Amino acid sequence: MKTTLMLAAAALATTAALAARSLKAQETTLRVVSAFSENTQYVKNLEGFIGKVNNAGKGVVHLNFIGGPKAMPPFEVGNAVRTGVVDIALTTGAFYTNIMPEADALKLTQLPATELRKNGGHDLINKIWSEKANMVYLARITDYSPFHLYLTKKIDKPDLDGLKIRITPVYRDFFQALGATVMQTPPGEVYTALERGVVDGYGWPIHGIFDLNWHEKTKFRVDPGFYNAEVSIVMNLDKWKSLSPQQRDLLNREAMALEANHDFWKKYNDGEIRRQKEAGIQVISFDAATAKQYYDKAYEVGWASIIKASPQYGPQMRKLFSR
Ligand code: 173
């Protein structure tokens, strides 16, 4: 009797140990990097996502945040995801146009991410991202956030002739169409470029200029804003395929929960506008007709450039991304 009990106990212990080990074996750790610096709101929201995944994914999937631009230069992040050097990244399409021109079209979405999930826009993005960039487009982390032109010199009409403006692919065609001389830099070089007077302004979303202290060097913000700042979480496609359905479901569920929370940005942006005002940044605005021309031109030039570079997907994206 005693022997039977001991054998039973030993068998139970073995089963428990095996179960624990197989649970451990199922947990996949994924490496995450960010093209934006750690102190940005983008990364704060990313960390919220990571926390939720890790909490819900105990024994299933674990996200390990490696770091921001100090860990990897922003314009290299896309390629690192494509080739599997990292598994997941927080980045923006403008930073990986070297992989495919379509990446930059995400700035042109006029529908929120939740609606793009419903109208086929999200599926189209994933089709292109898998085909051309070996990526899964997991979730958009920003919405309802226009880009603006910020200046150190006053203008009284949308004419940037004689001005040198810091850009990324987001703003290149638009600012050039307005007559600017442009210079591309990663975010980390904007402060120094302003400080040295190498540029007279820069493009950036309505939020975030305080994160890298650019407010110290910024005198004007030009209204209206244009486009829809896009920062997203993307993943290496091979890694995605290697996950179990349970692991993928978990990531998808948290991705959708994140997008469902995008009203966050409306409030955050209101606060940022207030803060800019308090910092003494003056708003340059145009009469209604000129403002409309400025805004329309941004989209006209933006889509023309995407469609020229991608006659295959540009028109499809335009149809699903536009109001
Ligand atoms: O660096 C940039 O100005 C840029 O392209 C961008 C894109 C999305 C969010 C913030 C910045």
C-alpha cells in the first residue's frame, strides 16, 4: 500500500514536472525594438501593449523590449524586421521606404485603424507587407494626429522658397512642391540641425516636440496639419508563421485592443497644442481658401508620388484609405 502510494506520488510529480517543462517550451520570446526614442509617447504605449501581452501570455509568448534608436538606427529597423534580425518593431512607414514605396502610404489614411480593419484596408496592408517586406502588419499605434510644419522663421503664405526644411519621406514631395530645399534626418538629429541653423524648420506630428526639446528652438507652427501620423507595430513574417494559433491570437487580440483605444490621441494632442501655446510657439494660419489649397495639395502630391512608385497597389490603397 505504502509503495503504491509512493509510486503514485512519484508519477504525479513527474507528470507535473513534464507539464511545467512543456509549458516553458511553448513560451516563445520575441525581440522588440523601437525606431522612436524611449521617452516618446509612442514607446509608452508600446510598453503598455508589451505589458498586456506578457501578462496574458504567461507561458505562451513573451515580448522582450531591447530598446530605441541607441540600440538600432531608425532607418535600419525596417530591414532588421524584414530579415529577422529582430522579431517585432515599433516604427513608421517613412523609415522603411528603402524596402518598398508603399510603406509611406500609411500616412495618407483618412480612416481610423478600426475602420480599416472593417473595410479591407488592413488586409490590403498585410497583403502588401507580406509580399514585399516579409512583414506582418500587427497594429497601428497612432491615429487622429496630423503632421505639421514647424519653423524658426515667419512665413505669410505657403511658399517655402529659400527655406531649408528637415524632412523624412513623409514630407519630401509636399515641402518640395511648396518650394523648400529639404534635408532628411532621423529625429535624433533635429535638435542639433535647428541649433546650428542648418535648417529653418522641420516636419513632425502635432505631438511630441517636447520629447526631444525642439520647443526650445521652435518659433512657429503652421496650420492646418495634414495627413495622419502613422506609427505601427510590425513583425517578421517567418517568425509569425512559426507561432502557434494561440500565440497569434493573443498578439492579434492585444493589437486590436490597442487600436480600439486610439481616442487616447485626441486628448493627448489637445494637451500638446496647449503646451505649445504655453511655450510661446505661435501659430501661422492662412485664409480659408489658401488653407484648403495647402491641405489638398498635401494629399494630391502624396498620392501622386505613391501611385507613381506603385502603380500596382497605389490606387487600391487610395480607394480604401480615403474618406
Ligand atoms: O521623423 C519623422 O518626421 C517622421 O517621419 C514621423 C513619422 C511618424 C511619426 C513621427 C514622425
